Amino acid sequence: MKYIVLKRFIDKLTKKYYAAGDIYESNDEKRIKELQEKGYLGEKIEEPKRNEEPSVLDGNVTQVQEAITADLSTDELKQLLEMEQSGSDRKGVVQHIKSLLPEE
């Protein structure tokens, strides 16, 4: 589990220094609670849940450009464009998808 560090400290167990804003990672719930009670850690950072199926947008720009072709419907292309713009928003991917969309 991951937690945001609120104020700097040296972990007495690992001797590692943590600055405010760092990420503290541990599965020791007792230790987490102790650090939270002393004001060193904030709430647990929720990791985004990934879809079961990989998305065509998961690759690098070149892989995504090769996977997204004119064979896709306009609706599929618009959906992929929206997903890319609200996620990674990579210029090369956005331009590629827009180039495949019919002019409006």
C-alpha cells in the first residue's frame, strides 16, 4: 500500500529518509497506523483500477499509431480520441486519430 508523506522523517525500521511529498510504501498496517497517528503519513493513495483487457492506447506512440487504423468506425475513433485526450494526451496519438476522422 502507498501513502503520501506529510512531513519528513527517517523510518526507524529501514533508516530511509522520507521528505514531505514522497511516497511511503508498506504492507505493515500497524506501522502505517503509527506513522499516521504521529502525522507523518496521509491517507492511502488509491491506485487507478485498470481494465481487465488491455487498451489499444496502452502502448507507446508508434505501437498505438500502428494499432489504430482507418478500419475503425468513426464512433470508435472518437471514443479513442476522447480517452487519449483525458488520459496521456500524447500529441502524436491525438494527431494520428484526428487524421483518421472524417472532416466535419
